[in-house]
Amino acid sequence: GKIFYEIVCSTRSSLKQPLEMARAQIRALGEFCGASVSQPEAYPGWNPNPKSKILGVTKACYKTMYGKDPEELAIHAGLECGMISDKCGGVDTVSFGPTITGAHSPDERVKISTVKPFFELVLRILTSSMDRKQ
């Protein structure tokens, strides 16, 4: 009988147009090779906003707590921010968390010593945000 192969690609990007171009190339390559191609809707992109109000609050809280500016990086993350922002009409979002290694693999680990400072920062951000609304 026939041999079937399944190739699964989870494409993500902070920029919609390059993402859709990559998805079109994947589709074209598959179809060129005679494959049946199925592509569910892409995850929404999330393009971080350096002028974001919540980012400003987060940075200020971090500096107050740790006496230094936080490190800002564009990394392979933010899927949840894109999904939440997409579903909640563009709500202002920021992505940060404890230190994780080996993400999305059997070797995924969280550095336990970074969980408590992360949680304390979340509480400070929420408190600060509530104080600003009053």
C-alpha cells in the first residue's frame, strides 16, 4: 500500500505579512511535491510596543524592586499576548516570566529561584496599575 507522512509546522511570527508569506511557501512546496496541504488559521502575531503603558509600568516596578532596569529582549515567545490581544480588541500586553530552559521539549525546566521574584513583580504591577486607576 501507500506510505503516508505527516509534517506538522507551527508557524509563528510577530509580523503578519512575513508569516503569511512563509505559510504560502510551505503550502506551495507541499503541493508541488503532490502533498495534500491543510493549514488551520495561524496564531495571531504580537508585535511588542516599546511605548506601551503596561510595559512602562512593568519597567518602573522592576526598577523599584531590583534597583536596575530590566533587560528587554525580542525572543521566541509572546504567543499568549497575541492571542489575548486579538480576542480582547488590542488590549495592551507585556510578556515576561521566570527563566525557562528547553521550552516545548521533554527537557523543559523552570529555574525555581526565578519564580518567586516573578510572582512578586506580577503583584507589584497589579497593585501599581490599580493605584493609577484610583
